[in-house]
Amino acid sequence: MAGLTSSTIGRKYAMAFSALFLLVFLVMHLSVNMLSVFSKGAFDEASYFMGYNPLVQFLMQPILIFAVFFHFIMGFVLEIKNRKARPVKYLVNGANANSTWMSRNMIYSGLVVLAFLVLHMYDFWAHEMSYKYFPGGGDSQDIERFWIELHEKFADPIRVAAYVVAFVLLGLHLAHGFQSSFQSIGARHPKYTPFIKALGTWYSILIPLGFVFVAVFHFVTQSHH
């Protein structure tokens, strides 16, 4: 790991692979969350499996947590090194001509997304850990609690608004990060780069929009619970 992150190229590869891992995770996470819109029972069963399966809990979950923080820390390291190496004249005169606004401000959208992840982990992950592993948490066999907990969490309009804003910024972050990740590992060719770019555009729209839909759905259907 030290060798991988000791060079600029190594850091870019590490950043790209962690990003690709998180891109796959987002699809899986959204797939489970979308079940809550269509079937309470299916969502409860899927959530119970994800929450109590040993392979998920003690292998995949630690890897995911590591990947999240590794990705953001590596992003900050690369941004700092790039800013130190970037000539002042380029910043003043050439930035707009050579890059997009989002590519120049990934650090800021990343910080907002990281802040959102802290809120998200407080809302769901910390609650789940307390429920399962601390005295008085609750009945581990209560398979029907997951949908109710999710539904009640989105009763708060301020929380829903925060989630919507965070997912809009996540979409902007993904709009640049998706293609950049493939480019960093050498997936750049006239034949398939346009496809990767188009796929990244749709991904950066549909994935955040899906999460927003779930949050808004549970907010507007509160009276039906």
C-alpha cells in the first residue's frame, strides 16, 4: 500500500480503483433502498440480510468503510499536491480554458459529500450498531423494523432537504469523477471513451436522482403510515 501511494501515478491508480469500488456500491445501495418504495417486506428482508450476514458485516462492511475514507483522504492529498505544483499564471489565465468548473472544485463537492456521509452514518449505521451490539438496543429477530425506521427518518423536512442537496452535489461530483476514474486506469480510446463519457453522464444523473426519489417518497407518504 505504501508503494502504491508513494508516487503520483500510484496515488491516481489507488484513487481510481477506490472510486470504481464505490461506484459499484452506490448501485447496490440504491437497489436495496428502492425496494422500500415497492415492497416493505422485500426491503425488510434485504436489510436484515445486509445487517446480519457475517460476510457482509465483518468483511464487506470494513472494506467499504476503508474505501470511503481512503478515497476522500487520497483525493485531498492529490488536490493539495496538484495545487502546490500548479503555476499561479495557470490558475489565473488558463483554468477555464483547460478544465471544467467541477474538475477544479472536486475538493469542495467532496467535502460536502463527506459531511453528508457523516450524517448518513449517524442516522443509520451508528443507530444500527447501537441497536445490535449495545445493551438494551433491541430484538435482533425484529425483521420488520427496517422499513419503519427508514420511513420515520424521512419525516423531518430539514433532513430530507439536506439529503436532496447532498445528492445533487454528489451528482456533480460523479459527473467528473466517473470518467476521470476510467481515464486514470488507462481506459481511454476513441472507440470507447464516448461510451464511458455517456455512461458517466447517465450514472451521475440517475443514481443521485434515485436516492432523492426514495427520500422524497418516504416524506410525502408519511400520512399513509
